[in-house]
Amino acid sequence: MEVVLYIAALIAAIGFLVLCVSIGMTLFSLKNTLNNIAGTVAGIEGQMEGITRETTSLLTKTNTLADDITQKSEQLNSVVLAVKGIGDSVNGLNESVQRITSSINNEVGKNEEKIAQVVQWSNVAMGIADKWRQRKAINPNDVTVYTVDDVQAKNNK
């Protein structure tokens, strides 16, 4: 029975040896995998540093742009207020012109008969002026002078 005990111990030793070899192989394989993961993590860290730098730079530029837009918006507000003032002035001018026009219309309505008379007299005056311009100058060669005797002789014939 001692032999069986030695054989059992030998089998247990061989099993333990196989177990140790397989655990060793697994640990070496795990070591390679962990080394690859460590390299990948290191690469990611480097990329994250680059991304962080780019993000910081982009954020700085964005803040500068936002400040510039804010300044330009404030300047544009003053332009909008100036244009509004011009619009208000134009509206006031329109109201004044409308008041003057309605005042003139009212006065014209009140003096309509007098205006009609003025128009008639001006038409008469323009007609006289036109006739005056159309009148010919008398040429002394075209004038024939008759004496009383000439007129009587002409009437007796």
C-alpha cells in the first residue's frame, strides 16, 4: 500500500506541476496583455494632453470672440438708437407737413371764390399780354395817308 501512496503523491506532484506550468503560462500571457494595455493607456494619455491643449486654446479663442461680439453688439445698439432717432424725426416732419397741408387746404376752401376771381383776372391779363405780343409794329411805308378831298372823291365815284 505504500506504493499506491507514492504513486498518488507522484500523480499529485505531476498535477501540481501541470497546474503551476499552466498558471505560469497564463501569467506570462496576462503580462503581455497588461503591457499592451499600459502602452494603449500611455498613448491615450498623450492624446488627452494634446486634446486638453487644443481645447484650452479653442476656449481662449472662443472667449476672445465672445468679447469681440459683445463689443460690436454694444456699438450696433448705438447705431440702432441713432436710426430710431432719425425715424422719429422723419415722423415728426411728416406730421408737420400734414398739419401745414391741412391748414393750406382749409384756407384755400375759405378763399375759393377769391381764388377763382384771381384765376379769371389772370387769364384776362395773360390774354391781353398775348395779344400785345402778337401786335405788329406799324411800318411807315405801309401807311397810306388820305386827305379829306381824296376820301370825298372816292365816295363820289
